[in-house]
Amino acid sequence: NEQIKWFHVKQNVYDTIFASSSPFSSAIKIIRISGEKACKIPRIFGFKKPEARTFSLRKLSFNNKVIDYAPVIWLPKNSSFTGEDTYEIYTHGSIIIERLIYDTLSSHDGFRQATAGEFTKRAVLSGNLDLTQAESINDIINAQTEKQLDQAQAQLSGSLSREINQWRKEIVSLASLIESLLDFSDEDIPEEINDLFLKQLIEVSKKIDVAVKNASFSTYIREGFSVVIVGKPNVGKSSLMNTLTKLEASIVSDTPGTTRDVIQQKINLQGLPVTFHDTAGLRKTKNKIEKKGINLALNTIKNSNLILNLSDDGEFYFKEPNLNFWIDNKTAVINVRTKVDLKITNKDRSEIKISSKKNIGINKLLKTIYTYLINLEPPETSLITSDRQTLYAKKALKALKRIRKLCIVNETELIAEELRLASKCISNITSIIDNEEILDEIFSKFCIGK
């Protein structure tokens, strides 16, 4: 309890916070106020306290000056998002009204404007949400495709939390077996207990291992797939980029070396978030700036999911197996023959033939890209979606793997310690972390008012 109290003080939980939960330009502004002094809101703005969880129209005033007529709702702490007394005021979307409300609240002791993600942070600290659910709220807000939204909604519903809690229960069960094994520390361990322990250890290790290995696809859904467009100068990379994204994202010119930087543009490809990267033309050059652009292109290739290898004459800059010097063998390469409205050569080895100008073959290319990316999904999709979650799952898995080795030499006390570490790592995925920097990092990505 003392540690939790200290943590609350460090996070300034005892302040009453306020912020707008609406976009900057909005017809209605929702101003949320949460904290132990929220009960003073009727007195501060001079209106009658409304019934709990009921919208009531109220006149907001301060120093005998009317600020606005607005619906107000009071949410007691046992039924609010943050777990604290909360008021929400639905004002007209005027900058001056918002400022007057902020100025009025700031003039009272114990009130301050909320920081990024602070309302959600308080929901976590009060136990209304766990960390994975909190992260999913930000993912819902930032979702741009259906699959991103579906994944975030599943996590908010507690699907990952339930899986994590099951892992923890199984590790706790292992710990109870170890306690019984400690009773035989000076004797041979009973074979039936040893066999049961190893069986359960292998089962839970396998579950976590599969989740970690399959987490990459969930991460791609959350953060986006990367498709890189490469080739020699003037093969139509920028034209294809503009056609695929339906934007003039890249400058199209007959002058070789026009694209020096890596141009990025994200699209929604049948529910998949896909970022296309238009790169500098690959060739030998003495131009220092162009060389930097080429190096950026090669670095982008290393981290890509798929490469569109372009050529307008059937001679591709990248030829197998040279690609293996830059990319993982599992990364697919699609040879794309461009400008087919102009010419075709006998040397053509391309899988797909397109013309960005005439819109030839573009739909086939998009279908091919989608088919490859969706096939990256493993048979058992992982519910883990972030680097933070993956990190703690990996730490727990390493501890469990060390236990397998310790079992050979019957180091039961060391096994017990490794189980405690594994349990803590698993708990850290969903529970409050006693590391202020990590908690701040999670909520710094939120917008103010959430």
C-alpha cells in the first residue's frame, strides 16, 4: 500500500485534472474534469448539482458572467472511466468558451490541465484498465484500417489480458510444485512430481514461444507493412508511387536522380495498413548527395516486408542472389516491368507488367501485394501487438528456458527464483510497472484529453 501511495504521488494523481476530449475545430467541445475536487464543479460554475449519470442542461457562469449554456453529466467514481469523480461539460465549440473554463478552473487550488494520456493512466492506476487495454485505446484512436480497429478492439475487450493471466496461473502452478520439490532437496526427487513439472513447464513455454514468434504479424497490423519500390533511375518508381497511393507524393521527372530521399506514403489495402517507399534510383554515381539517397534506399530495403523490383527494359538492377546481401531470404521480391505501353523486350523476366500512365496492370499488382502480405499471417495469430509486450514475454520465456537446464542438475532453489522472475515479467505486460519512465513512455503517445 505504501508503494502504491508513493506511486500515486509521483504521478500527481491527487491533482484534479481537466482537458478537452474533442478535436481543435469541433462544433461541440467535451471538457472532462477528473479528480477528488471534481465535486466542487457545481459551486465553481454556479449551477445545481445534476443527478448521477444523467445529462442536465446548466448555465455555467463565473463572477456573475455567463460563460455558456451546456449539457453537463456527473459520473461518480464508482462508474467513471478514471475511477474518480468526473464531470463532463459539453460546451459550444468556441475557443473563448474553452479558454474561460480553463482559466476559471486554473484559478482554483488543486486543479491543473491534464498531460497526454493522463485520464487513461488514471484508469490504469485505479484498476479499471490494465496496461494492454490502455495501449489498445490509443490504437483505436489511431486506427486507419478495419484490421487495425478489429485488433485494437479485441485487445480492449481483454483477449490478451486473459491469455496473459492464464500464462501466469500456469507459472504459479509450477511454483507450487517447486515448493513441494524443495521438501525433497536432500533426497531424490519423486519421479511423478518431476515428470509433472517438466510437462507443465514445456506446455507453458510452448504457448509463450508461439505467441512471441507470431507477434510480428500483429505488429505489422498495428504499425503497418513496408513495401519498397526500387530500381535504376527513370524506370517509373515515382510514377508508380503516385499511382498506387493516388497522390502526387513523389516528383516525376525525366532527369535521372530526381528522387534523393525516401518518400513514404501509407494506404489502406483491403484493411491492411501498407506504407510504400519511393527510393532513389540505384546506380553508380559520384554525386555525394545522390550516394546518400542510394544508401538510404538500401537501408530501407533491409527492413521491408516486400520489394517491388522495377525495370523498363527487362534489365533489373537487382538480380538474384545479389538481393541476399541486403535482405532476409524470406523477404519476397516482385519483378515489375514498367512502361509496357511503350515497349517490350525479349529479355523481359518480370512477373507483372504495368503502365502507370495508362493504368495497366495496377490492380493485378495490388492484388499480388495483398496476397503476399496477408499470407504472412501465421496459423496461430498472436495477441501480442507491441514491442513492450514482446519484450516482457521474451524475458519470461528466457527464464523458463533456463529452468529446463536447471532441472537437469536439480537446482530447485534457482528454479524457484527463475519462476518468480518469469511470473513478474508476465505480470508486467498487464500490470502497473514500478518504472516511471516506461509508464510515461506508454502514455506520452496519447493525445491530451484521453
